[in-house]
Amino acid sequence: MEYLQPALDLAACSNACGCDLLNNIIRQGLCSGCGSCALACQTRAIDMVEGRPTINTDRCIKCGSCYTMCPRSWLPLTQIKKDTGL
């Protein structure tokens, strides 16, 4: 059953899933509303509502594609705050 460990690790929401996008980007006010996360979502768990992503956690398979496609996820938080004046 060792071959299932990577899937179990992702299911624990420990690495770049929709929960991370919600907590690290959207709730921090860093989302620019570009929609790249919604376009990257394979299961259509992300909808754009009034220019902001909403995540359906029941449909999220925790693949991490939304987080990796988000341009705000790979920029350092300190640099974003410096550039935007937050």
C-alpha cells in the first residue's frame, strides 16, 4: 500500500490544493481576479463570482493545479506587498 502514500498526502491538504489557494491568496487579499485558477481546475471546482474565485470543496480533488497556475502563488508575499503598497 506504499504506492498510495502520495495520494494520501495530497488528500491531507498539505500541499498546494484549493484550500491553500483560498487561505494563502484569496483571504489575504492578493487575488487579482485573473481567473487562471478557474481555467486550470480539471474538475471545475472553482467558479468566478464577481471577479473572485469561489471553491467548491466537495468537487476539489486537491491536485494543486489551481495553486500552481495562480501568478500570485509563486511571487514572494513580501514582494507583492511592497509592489502594491499593502
